[in-house]
Amino acid sequence: MRKISFFSLMFVLWATAGYAQQDAQFSQYMFNGIYINPAYAGYKEQLNLHTFYRNQWSGGLEGNPETFSLALDAIANDGNVGLALMVLKDQLGAESTLAAYANYAYRLKVGDVSRLAFGLGVGVSQYGLDGNKLKFNQPDDPRQFNGMQSIIVPDIRAGIYYSSDRWYAGASVDNLIGKYMNYTKDPSILIPTKMPHLYLTAGGLITITKSVLLKPSFLLKNESKGPTNLDLNTFVLLYEKLWLGASYRTGMKLFKKDNLQSNLSTTDAVVALAEVYVTDRLRIGYAYDFAFNKFRDFNYGTHEISLGYSFIPKKIRMLSPRYF
């Protein structure tokens, strides 16, 4: 397999995104929505720990993205309030991100098992850029630097989330204030600007037999300076113990964006996913992404592992909202 350097990758990514920094992406987001929507906080109605590790474009790409995230959420006030803490560490070649968010959701009961939640997340992110890992085309480029650039940026995210025992839908937006920070106006700081991301998601649960459930869903992600992405997902739950599924991820041209190339490939990846309930408390998941973009010949795909643990076990029930 041919090797490609991170520096070539950075050139493509920066030219494509117009110096806007994309959020870290997880293929198994549907198993814990707190990563994209603060209104998901407390959804599982028990003290729940969930973690992801993602190694993207592994095996052949120097400086490939690696992301780790940890979330802890619970309920309060008889289930009317959800609380969640999320920490994320992301590394992409010379770029690094360390972020932490406190999330609050007010959960209205709108039916026997239905909830409508309004969420707000407040956090802080540290963005870094290691100049020692960058190579400039012109040795006398005035922007060239050695050492480390680092900034700390506050952030706000908000969302709404509805769930019943058969379907769910949510909308959220993050990075609401990052682009207004003073560092974005300083030409000596090369750290890409964090732009708002909009997420729209929905899904449902269909009973096939007593032992087989079908769960289709989608996620639409849009960033003002980057491509719009759509994930289409289908899962089968077998005997209330094993999720097996697949996702198709593609770019969409919903909005005119002058900074993007007109001939960008729209097909991104297909994903194979599985999650197993080892016990009533413990679940383990794995996803493998196979990309169709220009880097497919330079890597062995993307691997993602997830781990979930419920501190107060609850018996899995047919058509339980926990399946969302």
C-alpha cells in the first residue's frame, strides 16, 4: 500500500474546507446521541458511561485522524432533567483539540413514554497547531513558525430531541460562538476557525418478529464552509442482544458554497457496524468504514470501537426508548 504524508492531506483538507475546522465524526453516534445533541442528556434514564475510540484512515496515512471521547449522563428531578459531561480529544496531524462540555436538558413528558427535551451545552476547547509538523512550500513564507500555537475558546451548543417508544427526531447546532473569537482576525494564528454545524436526525423501530427488530435512521450534517453530509443507517436487533447494521455516507450539494470545488466526489463511505449487549450493563460496539474518496488507496480503512456501561441495570424491554 502506498504511503501519503499528512502534509499532502492537510493541503487538500484546508483547500476544501476554506480554513474551517470540521467536527470530529463518529460512525456509532446513534448509540449515544449526546455527541451531537445536548438535549439527549439523560435519555437513557440511568447513570450511563459511554466512550468512543476512532482511528481513521489507518495503516498508510502519516498523521491520520485519531479521536477519543467519553460521556457520562444521568437524570435528576424525577427524570425531568438530564445532565451530561462530555470530553473529547482529537488529533489530526499537526492539529489537536481537547474539549469538555457540561450539558443540561429539560425533559417534558408529552405521553405515556414520550419525551420532548430542550438541551443546552456549555464548554471550552483548546485548539493547538504544532508548527514542527508543518512543511511550507516557500521557505520564506511569513506565516511559517516553529513550536506550538495554542488557544482556548469557549463554546455553546443547543438542541431539541423528541423520543417515543417507536421513533425519535432531533435537531442541534454547535460551535455557536467560536467564529466570533478574536483569534480568527489574527493572520499570524493559523489554527482553523470552528464554524457552526447543524445536525438533523430521525429514526424509528419496526417490529419484524418477536425476536427481530428493524431500526432505520438518518443523520444530516451541514457546516457553512464545508460539505453537507448525509448518513443513511439500517440496523437489525436480534434477540434483544445483538445489533447488526450498515451505513451509507455521502456528500450532498444542498447549499451553494463558493469555497468548495464543483467537482468534489459525493460518495464518502460505507460502514459496517455491530453492537452486542454482553450483559444488561455492558455493551461493546465496532464499526469499520471503507472510504470511496481519493485516499482509499492509501489506507486500510477506519476502525471505531465503542464501550457503554450502565451503573443501574434495567431489563431490556421490547420497543424500549433505550433502543434509540
